Amino acid sequence: MDAPPADAAATGSHDPHADLGPALAGALAAIAPLRARGGRLHLTVSLPVDHRRLQAHFSDAQGRSGWDRALFERLGGRDGAGYGDSRRLGAAIEPLFNDIADRQRGLFVQDFLIDTPSQPVPDDPDGENVFDEIELCIPAGLRWQTEGESFALELDAPVRLPARCRAFWVAHSNTALTWHLSLELAYRHGHRDYYALSMLQKAVSPTEGTAWLLDDPECALQVRSRLGGADAPAQTFMDWLQTRFDGHFRHLAGAVAGLLAGRGIELPAARALGRPWALLLPEGETPARGGRLPATPLSQLGARVVCLLEDPWFFALLSPDIRTGLRDFARPAPARDADAPLHRRYREGDLTPERLPPAQLDYYFLSGFFQNIVDFLRQDVSEIKDGTDPIYPPADQADGDSHFLVYATQSVIYEVVAASRSLEVGRGWIGTCPYLFLVHLMTLHNELLVRRYETMVRALIDRLEGDGLLDGEAAPGSGIYATSLAEDAFDAFRRFRIETFAGIAKHRYFNVLRYDTERAFYDSVEAVRGIAQREAYWAGVVGELERTIDDLRGNEAKKSERFVGRVLFYVAFLGLLQLVYQLVDAGVDGQWLKFKLDLFATAVFATLMLVLLHARGLLVWRRLGRRRVRRWGRKPDRAAVDRRPARPDRHENR
């Protein structure tokens, strides 16, 4: 699928760089032939399926689940034929993964590549593992919203982009599953294809008021399958995606059911009748009548994307020597709608090379594309420089030392290359560069674990709040906490720690990449997505809660010790008093004298025990007085209080 050449309108016949300054104009003129070659986009969408839903889905009527790592080994072909072409897929890609990563260092972390059904393209060496060839149709009428205003652009015709589709599964060590769909398509350097690529990205994350791309029946992004025949009906992008996922999951589930039957686990037949896409939906979202699924944006389903632009022209434009020389750009002004002052419309004629220098349009597009912004024409030069500043290589690295440029957002990793040997080796199987995909896979896996960890911490907090242990009025020492509640909280923390290790800690990837380049790349992506920061934040929350619970347990333990001490003193007091009675009975015959001696002995020993209790800190006179006042509803004698000598300020004696 070679990139189509740019047409004459896209290249222009005059000097398009004259207003950029002599130095920059000369540098752009030297690389201008690269623009006519076009480029190729490799876009991979990764959708996670939660391991708990998979375990429930593959459970029998007795609740026994066979969804485990032993099953993955069978599917991946580690001990037999495997599922589909999984053995060949693993044999082709695993060595490339191991070239740049020592994954054996992660003792508990192991992932498996699992194939999907494919339809190899005849007589095409690049047609390996292809399951469909489609034509993406981006509507001519484009619209978006930003900063409280609406914008529109009417192209002279819809944009049609042929794309080759590959897909595969990755089974993770924590038994989660991710489905990876790769689209490979060629594009030209011109405003029509630039807006088409921007709208394709919006189909994954429909920000800026572009949700109409998913569900508007009149202007949604359309897909027509070329392998389905000339008469195949067009589908919306979401309908096509859901249908393909359902088909791949059902095919895999059939193989899983056969393997589990051999282990004595029979799955209910009714499970096969549902829509597998529902496994991806948030809790509470279900298919509507007729089985139609909601067009929930992929970004809300936890999708992560990796975009590889194989484009010598873009790679040259983004070199520091050229990019840092940018100065003021021409800015096409959209016309205002007389009937709607907040609605503006761009004219396609203002985007032609005669009105807007091609290199300027290209910088506008790249800066917007790397930030998922379709409103890219309203950027100034400083915003373009910031938007095209890569996270790798770092600014202090000499120009020419890197053969790729990396950009990242919260949900997308972008890489720009002029050419890539590893891409050519891996694209036939997974549709992208294996080295780039491994970093994407590791960060995706870690992000899923952190998201699960956040859920567990919130559940723990809800549990403690439900028990009243996080009540702001229940401070330690107030006597509100019960020993049983503190012990329950300790047990909850103990279970939380065990679950955290079993479900999170032992499955986390750390930086096992072999080379400085990939290690720096990996760390930069994790930093952009805030994976380590989020993990550290929630670990701090858990640490504070644990210290609070430890304080509560310590407080309850002290209260218990004091209670036991009081009981022992009372027992000793009664024992000594009984001894006194016996001595009085033995030495005195007169009853009245005996009674007076008994009463005197009782008072002496009571006074002695109270003094001992006070000396041990088990009885405080002031607290006892306050309790007496509260009990009988009496107010202390203010005159008596005023007559008490003033206590010296402790700070004056320092």
C-alpha cells in the first residue's frame, strides 16, 4: 500500500516558503521533494476487557471458572497447536520483543499473543494476518466546537481512504484481555487528508463536539468492507468496530469452551447469545432492544491508541534545525455567520497552496494531530512549537542521533519515522512497529493495574466510611471507637494488602527495557500518563489510612489495659477488705464495736485504693468531677471556681 503522490494543488508551483525567511525557506526548499511522496499511518486501537468479567463469562453453573494462565498457554500454542496462527504470531513477534526487553526479570509478568481469524490477501507479501480491507469515508461537511464557538468546513466531496485491517489479542498475566485493531492507510499531504486523519482520530476520542461522527445517521464516519464484495452495505465506524469485535470474541470463545470442556467445565449455552461488546461497557450500560449497542466513545471504554506516522517529509519538518526557526504564520480567518454570531465557517479555497503555504499547513496539522485538536488553524507559532516538541529525543540530545520522534498524550502515543526496519518486519503481523508496540503494551498494562488499584482503594475507603471509622467527629481518644470496629478495620487492611499483592503488585511491569533509548521513551510515556504519580498518590492515601487505623488499635489496646488494671485493683481491694473482716471477727466480741471497726477499715482501704488508682493514672479527679456534673445536670459553682488560685502559665517557666 504505497502512499499516493500529492497532487499539483497540494505541492504548488510557486515558491511557497518565501515569507518564512531566507534560512528557513532554503531548508524547506531542500526537502520539498519529500512532500510529494505522501505518507502512511499505522493506527492501533487497544481495547481492554476486565479479567473479572472474563472469569464470570467463562464460568459454569457452579461458579467454577477456567479462565486462567494455563488456558492462555494452550491458546498461545506453548504446549500444542494453539489457537489459529497464534504459534506463528508469537514466533514472529516475541523475538523482537526480547531484542529490546529482558522480560524474564518480571517473575510474575507474562503475556501471550493470541491470533484472530484472518483472510490473507492473495499475491501480496504484506497481506499477512489481514482480516479486512475497508474504505473509510469521511463526510464533506465537518463541524466542531471550541472555546464557546462553533466552526465548520465544507469540503467539495467526502474523503475516501482505503485501509488494511489487522487484529490480535494479548492475554495479560493478571488474566485480563486486550483486543488490538490496527489500521494501515496511505495519505497525501493536503488539507483534505489532514482533516480526514483528524476526524479519524476523533472517532476514537470525540472531543470538541465531534460525537456526531459516531451516531449521526446522516454524517457519521462510514466504513465499507472491500473484502465483503462490491454490494456490501456501508456501516458507521462504531457499528463496524462492534461487529468485528463480536466476531473475533465469539470465535475465541468457541475455542475456549472446547478447552474448558476437556477440564470438566461446561459453559451455559445462553452465554453465546449475548453481544460480547457488552463486556466492554461501563456498569449499567446494556444493549437496547434489538441488540443495538450504545455508541459509547472508545476513550470512555479505556481505549488506548498508538499512532505511527511513516513519513520522511514530516520527520524532516520536525527536525530541531527547521522547527526552531519558525516565525509568524498566515492564519486563515473563518467567516462569521450573520444569523449566528458564534458560528464560523472556513472556506476550502483559503487552504490551497496559493493562499496558505503548504509547510505552514503541515505544521498546523501536526501540532493539532499530536494533541487531538481539529481546530488547529487557530494556533500561533508558540503553540505550534510547543505542540511539535517531542518527549523523545530530549532537547539536550544532539540532532541526528535519533531515528524516530515520540509524542504522547493521556491516551495516545505518537511516533514519527522516515523509515523503520522493525516496522517492516512486524507490520505484517501486528500492523505496527513491535518495539513501539511493546512500550505501548507495557504502559497500557500498568495503567490498567493502577486503575484497578484506584478502584480497590475507593472500595476500602467506602468500607471504612460505612463502619463510621472516618467520621470527622470520632477523634482518637474520644471513646467513640469500639475495639471490634478497630479490629474489623485492621482485617480489612490485611485483606486489602493481600489482594493488592495478588492482583496488582506482582503483575506490574517495571522498566525491563535493555537500551537507554527505549528506557527513556518508556519513562517519558509513563510520566505523561501519570501512572507512577497516581500510584504514589493512592499509596500515600492508603498509608495515611493505615497509620490512622494503627493509632485507633493502639488507643483501644490502652483502653483495654486500663480496664483490666481497674478490675485487678478492685479484686485486690475486695480481697484485702475480706481479710480485714476476718481479722476483726477473730479479735472482737462486741457487735457494735465490730461494726464500727468494719466501717473504719472499709473507709481506710477505700481511700488507699483510690489513692493507688490515682497514682497509676487509672482515676483522674477532674474527669470524675466533670462526669458527675454532666450526670446530675449541675453547673459548677462559679464563685468557688473564681476563688481557686490561678495556675501559672507553663510557657512562662521555660
